Amino acid sequence: MTRHSPLGPGREFDLIRRFFPLPAHRDVIVGAGDDAAVLRSGWVVSTDASVENVHFRRDWLSAEEIGYRSGAIALSDVAAMAAAPVALLISLVLPAADYGTFAEQIMSGLKRVANGFGAALAGGDTTRTEGPLVLAVVALGRTEHAVLRSGARPGDDVWVTGLLGGAALAVQEWRAGNQPDPSTRARYAEPLPRVREALWLAQRLELHALIDLSDGLVSDAAHIASASNVAICIDASAIPLHSTSQPGVAQPPPGFQLAGAVRSALTGGDDYELCFTAARGTVQPIRSEFEQLFNAPLSRIGSVVAGRGIEIMDENGNRVEDVLSGYDHFGTVS
Amino acid sequence: MTRHSPLGPGREFDLIRRFFPLPAHRDVIVGAGDDAAVLRSGWVVSTDASVENVHFRRDWLSAEEIGYRSGAIALSDVAAMAAAPVALLISLVLPAADYGTFAEQIMSGLKRVANGFGAALAGGDTTRTEGPLVLAVVALGRTEHAVLRSGARPGDDVWVTGLLGGAALAVQEWRAGNQPDPSTRARYAEPLPRVREALWLAQRLELHALIDLSDGLVSDAAHIASASNVAICIDASAIPLHSTSQPGVAQPPPGFQLAGAVRSALTGGDDYELCFTAARGTVQPIRSEFEQLFNAPLSRIGSVVAGRGIEIMDENGNRVEDVLSGYDHFGTVS
């Protein structure tokens, strides 16, 4: 198949890659380049910074939601390794005016999401800043078998949990000066880290590759493709779309040409659903049990083939030439 | 003895304490409140944010030093648990203008300190900000026996490694518009995390309580006192002072009354030396070997007694009434 030029990795990845080979240590099994580092004795660890006016805006979220969301995003990295959350730590960088109630509400939100997913709040530090609010959240988890981005094999099917594009739609509404409807807003404000879903799937399937959708489907699938040295072919018409009017798996409009909702689902970030690959035929038998248990669709959206990069096909099997870049944290929110 | 009202814990501690009881997890042996969290199977983990104009200034440090220093501070937390460093992760929050060479130099400095202390660079993320540069560094280490702040016992002696007050002196010089001399500057710009020293001591001694001096001796000793439910009596005349003219253990001037250098050593932060307590008489036998091996003094600066808080005595054994608060990150640099 013809492949688009490599997608995905943007500036933040380049900066870390420039320093390969990184210092290594025998107790670090997997270092930079996956959703989390994998440490000896089954630990995984990641760090993620949420920055005001880059990743969120104060007029969009309450302080409690800002804290909740930063923790949920961190926990999603643990889910993306098929690990069970153990602990969160936070470096909270606060403008002076936020000391007091605002900071407490942030911590309340963080505590709520930690409690909700069985993680301890195991420490951190708080410091003043003259600039925007920053929450750098460390997530730790445990697993006997971390699922990496690098295990996708030609012949695998590509699956996603849940509905895509909701968070991007919320951002779009806010930007247009509208209030997103509550279900759309919740997709952005309180993303659901698919911790239980990842553990459930990993117990029942051999997951070959796994990632969480933080940057957007195209961008994140490209990470799997790149790490696994394969190509991924996405069927745009199979993408489960967030829809305000029609909960469940939305149907793409007939003859769509990357309509707005599909574009949001392909390139919009912040959904924090899971994308994984597994051998063809292994997921279908547990699909309906998953959907009932988690009240969320499990959708086959593509396949892994030999090659490199990402290919997007429309409902007629024609290649979509309009190559889309994923969510880029360098120009989105502010 | 008479005790001063409780010193130490400032706003950042209050914020975390307000949320006790924090969510817990059986794999988190020690959570918030020590230099690092202690996890099952011998891991320790901490996170520390360095914020431009709060913890450092661009006109004081090169980009490489900013990276080095942030990593050294993180490694110092690992040393403060008597653990061996394994890995660093970084959340690097960058103003747009810093992409490129400046960011690369930060990463070079971080890589240099990781290499120097045997730690892997195991990941992280980079994100844009409209505000000041923030480096949130996660440090991971391993130890079979983490030394906490809470183990000090009446009858212990209190010891510190190295010389104190140098980093505070450098800051003082910069603020006065002067360039600190190279050795003073280095104490601030490239603090030496006492990783090897902590491991060496822990192999030879039963360390009862251990902390690194980030906030200043009085403030950090108060953390030990508070965590251990004891009082600590500091002999101000025994504090090993950083001196530009006289390397080695400086003598306090006769009849001093909290002269500038002593005040810096008591309250100035950022030295990243170790402070520990051990049973009386157990340290003296290995002191000279330590001093030769590490080319740094090992000084008995006080004792642990029943009670609460910190007491500071002058060279005549009189209580110093001028209670000093430690380095407070909420008003120092900017």
C-alpha cells in the first residue's frame, strides 16, 4: 500500500529523541518513548504536565475539574500500559492568587480521581509561580505484563474503546463562544481513564500494542505504527463518533468527506480512550460482554499491515488524501 | 528545655496536610510527608518543580546549569532516603522562545547529572507555556531500607555533611549585583547531591533519621523533629560554614551573634547537604574516613532531646532567642 509520510511525533518527541542514547539503568526495562517507563518488579511510571491556557482554560473548567482532569490524564497513561494504578504525586505550580480555596479545590479534584481509581496520593510539592498554573502529575502503576506501543503485528486488527471526538467538540464550542452540552463538556472536563477496561481486556486477550488517545487517533496510531515498524490502515467510516444527539455508536453520514465529527475524531485529542491491536478474531468474542460491562462501544477501526505510517480510507475504500495531523499541544487551546 | 513554637512546615505542607487522610494503597509504604514516597519492592519516588524566577533566574544560570540543577535537586531527594538513583523523568514546560538550543542545553545538563549519578533518563513530556520556564523532575531510586525523617530518638547526635550557607551566599551576591566567586556560585548552580555519601553512611551506620537540606538547616531539622516527635538542639557554633577564603571547616568568629554566615547556614536553603541523626558515638569512628573519601567535612551540629521543635544555642550554650525561619520558596529569588 502507499503510505503517507510519517505522521505523529512532533516537537516534544524530537527534543527527547535528540538525546538518544539516553543514560540507561538495568532497573529501567523500558525508558522514554512509551506511555510510561517500565521499571523492574512490575512498576510503571509517567509524568504529564497540564498547563493553563495550553491544556485547559480557567473559564472552561472549575478548579476541582482542573485537578480531576490532570489526575485522570495521568491515570490514563497507567491504563495505556495495562497496569493497575497505585499512586499519584503532584508538582503544583500556583500563581499567588490561587493559594487558598482555589488550590484546595484542585487538590479535592485530584483526590477524587485518585480515590475513584484506587490510587494513593503519595506526595508532591507546591510552589509559587509568576505565570500560569501548572500541574505536573506523576502516575505509578503495577503490572506483570506491560503492553507497549511496539508490539503491533501485520494481521492485527486495530480497536478503540468508547466514542471519539467529544473533547475536541467541547473545545470547539467554547471557542465559538458557546457552552458545550453537558455530555460533550464532560468528555473534556472529566475524561474517564480506561483503567478498568485495560485491565479487563489484558486479562482476556493478548493485547499486542496499546496506547491512550491523548493527541488524537491519527497521531496516536502513528505512534504505534512507528514503534512497531508497521503501517496502520484506519477505516474512517468505522470510527465511533461522539454525538450529542445519539448516544452509542454514531453512523457517519453517507458519502461523508471527512465531515466535522469525523475530523474531530481523527485529529482531536483529549478523549483518553484506548487504542489497541490484537490478532484478528480475538476481540470479537468478548466484544459484547465488554460493551455491556463498561457501557461503551468497542470498535474495530482498522488493521495493521506491513509498511510504515498511517493510511485513512473512506467508506468506499478510497484513500483519503487529506492527511491530517494530530492534536498538537503547541497551538490548540489558547 | 524551653521550646520555640513549631517551626518548619509552611504553606506548601499545609496544602497537602489539609487533605489527610489521603487516599492510600497497600503498595505505598510511606506516602506524602517525607523526601520521597516509599513503594513496595524497594522503590522510592519524588517530584520537584523548579520554577523560573522562584527557584532560579536566567541571568544567574546557563540553560545547561538549569537542567543540571533541577536533576541534582531531584537526585538529592533520593539520597535523602538513602536510596540509589535509578531514573529521572522530566516534565519540561517551555516558553516558545526556548525551543531549540536553549531546551537542548537544559536536556544536556539533565543528562549530565543523570549520567554522573548512574540514573537513567526514562521519559517525560515537553509542553509549551505562555509563562516562565518550569522543570518538574521525577526521581526514582531503590533501597532495601529507606531512612525516613521520623526515626530520630532522644540521645541521637545530629550531623551534617559538607559546608552550609554557600548557596544562600551566592544568591545574596547576585541580588547585590555582584558575581559570586566560582566556588560559591557552584554551590548554587551545580549542587552536589550526596547520593554516594548517603549510601556509604547507610552501609556503615544505623541512620535514624535523614533529610536533605533544601529549605535551610533550621527548617529541615524542624521537619525531622516534627516527624519524629522530638526536639532538636542545634549548636550554632558547630555549624560548618561555607567560606570563600577558607575551604574546610570554617571557625565561627569569637562571640558571634548570628553573624551573616551563620545566619545563611541556618536559614539559607539550596545547599542540598545531608542532615541525619544517629545514636551518640556511632558516627565518630567513621568520620575521618568519610572526610577523606568524600573530601567534605562531617560535622556534629546538635543533639536530639525529648520535646518538640528546634532550639539554637550559641557558643556559650545560651539559647539564641532570634528564632529564624527557614528558606521559604514563596519569597526568595524573584
